[in-house]
Amino acid sequence: MTKSELKQRVYEAIDRRAEQIVSIGEQIRKNPELGFKEVKTARLVEETFGKLGLSTRSGLAMTGVRADAVGRAGDGPTFALLGELDALVVAGHPVADAQTGAAHACGHNAQVAALTGAAMGLVDAKAFDHLAGRVVFFAVPAEEYGDIEWRVSQARAGKLEFLGGKPELLRLGHFDDVDLSMMIHMTSRPEDGKAGVPGSNNGCIVKTIRYMGKAAHAGGAPHMGINALYAAQIGLAAINAVRETFRDEDTIRVHPIITHGGSQVNVIPGDVRIETYVRGRTVEAILEAERKVDRAFRAGALALGAKVEIETLPGYMPMRGDATMAGHFHETMKALVGDENYRRIGHRTGSTDMGDLSQVMPILHPYMGGARGTGHAADFEVVDPQLAYVGPAKALAAMAIDMLADGARGAREVVSKAKPPMTRESYLTFQRSLARRELFEGG
Ligand SMILES: [Zn+2]
Ligand SMILES: [Zn+2]
């Protein structure tokens, strides 16, 4: 059987499952869960894989679910197809969880629909009779780097080391036997077309900042206090002042939020907390920018005579997609959405932990449409379920065929050409080297 005949069979199998695939995407959309807490979503994935006869392992980095399917046409590389399980907190989102505020405003529900749909298509069409090597279907936790206080508490309790899903899975060795991987992210941006592949993504590091002043009666004795909120404001203003030193080509993004601004209005704030990322195109640019950001935060403490504690956490590495894999994806997209709807996307200034995987193996992180509104905002919504849920299921399955048919020629070519910049050990060493805590006393 030729590759294109096999793809056709798998597409037909996926079309027969289309209703079920859409319903999985919708069920997850209506039950959003935050990272490392995706319990219901993980259970749905596990049940769906189980019904396909795939043996699964669950609870990986807390909530990850992995199923392996071995090709019966010989040995070859292991290709992981990924789907992210998590949602994020977006104020005012109409389909947010009432308790947690979590909402699928990044479209990760579609990733899981596509992942399970690809598994259905490949299994139903008996594609593994014609594939070499192995496909890993991997539902991964916690791509959105938020809910940081809770995650830090889990880390202190020894339940996590890294606060993002893929870094934690890398640490635990769940990618040790994987040679190459991909996922497909939904996009609502009209300029991305119906499908496209970005050249690169920013990386980031993450900081939590705590200003410690002195509480006092805000009316009766403000002179007895040290106002941690004003110290924080000066720190934030100082960051804004150093922005003009960031070079355009480094695409630095610093976007702090105050997560605790005071205890009650008639008390001078003695404890104020901030979280921020420092994002950039290269590790060097991120490290240079974060040095300035730390200096700015110290300035706030110095001005008020407060203390500031700056905790720096490893974030996500800059991402580079594999050009050979992108070429295969483009060919598939010509058939699935038409070449006129395919875009070469340039550098993106968001960050993703696919960047971490891209440091140690060839990866692909394309986008497909089907949504409108603004990513991470209350108006983000799925408008074309066929394109959002079923399209990427076909695309993932087609990539599995491109990589692993004909004795896994495609995957062998990718692996032999790729030169990932880090080993898994050097990646872990580097990430660990970023973690530090500094206490600066301004008075
Ligand atoms: Zn997101
Ligand atoms: Zn996302």
C-alpha cells in the first residue's frame, strides 16, 4: 500500500469518527481544568485510549497519559504525538469553571480531541500493520505556566520540580525513548490561515517577587509603616523605564501582574506579591533582560526602605521547529486545507514548553484554525469544529504515516539531519542552573 492510499484509509476512518472527535473536544471545552489538575480530562483520554485497545500509563507528571502503539512493519524511531490537557484562568470567560475560573481560551481541548482522533483513525484503519517503529500518543499536562503559588507549594512538597508539564516529563524520563515529536495548536489569528508552521518561538523565565514592608494604621500612623505597594509600583515603573533598552530583534516581553496588593484598605500594605515572565528570542537575550528586571525590582525596595525577595524559576526554552517535518506537514496541508490556506508563520513572541523538547529532539508545532477571538481572552471560541477538532486529527495521523511508513524512512531522515542543541542531561542541568532566590534589603 502506498503512503497516500494509507492516508486515505485513515482519513476515512477519522471521518467515520468525526462526531465522537468533536464531542470529545466539546466535552473538554465545557470542563476546563488547570495544569497538573486535569483529572477529568486525563480520565477521558485514558478511557478513550482503552476502548481502542491501547494500553495506557497515567499519572505521569501528575496527570499525563501515554499510550504506545508498536508498528508491525519493523523497527524504527519512536514518534510522539502530543496533546495538551490544560486550560488557563481568564476573567469573564463565558465557559469558565465556576470554582477555578479555568477556561479553554487557548484551544487545548482541540489538541486532545485531535490526539484521540488520530489514535482512532490509525487503529481503525489498521495502519500499524504498515508502519515501522512506534507511535506514542501522549496527553501532557500543564503547558500554561500559571497558578504559580500552588505549583511552588507542590514543588516544596516534593511533588514537582519543574512547574511546566513537558519539562517535568523530561525530568522524569517519560521522553527518554522518544526520538521526535509533534503537536498541533489551534489558532484564532486570521493571518495564520487555516494551517501554518512558525519558524520559532520566544522562551521565558519566570519570577515571583515579594515586597516586604511594614503594616501600620493607614490613617492614624502611616509614618510607622513601610508601604510595600509603593515599593512594588516603583519596581514596576523602573521595568517600564528599562524597556527602551530592549532590542527589537530580541523580542523581549516582560508583563508583570500584582497577585496580592494589600490586606485591607485601612492598613499600609506590608506584603505585596508580583509574578512575571521575562521572554525573549534567545537564552542570552532573556538572561540580559532579566538582570535589568531584577535591578528594577531592587530599586523599588531601595526607594521605600523595604525588602524584596526575587525568586527566579526555570521557564520554557526558545523553540525551533524541524524543517524536514515542516515540509511533510506542508504537503499534507495542501491536500487537507489547500495550499492557498497554508502560511509560513514567522517568529512568535509567546512561549511554549515545546521549546524545551525542541532543545533535545526534532519537533514540529504547527497551528490550525477553526477559532476566532483573541487567544487567552474571554472572546476566544471555536467556530469551525470540523477544522478545529477533526482537521488536526487527520494531520497528526498523516504525519505518523509520513514518518513511519516505508520502514520509517521519513523519521530516520529527520533524526539523522536534526542537530538538537542539548542533550537531555545538559538541558536539565541548564534549567536547574537558572533557579535561585535573592533577598535584597533596601533599608
Ligand atoms: Zn496558551
Ligand atoms: Zn496554548
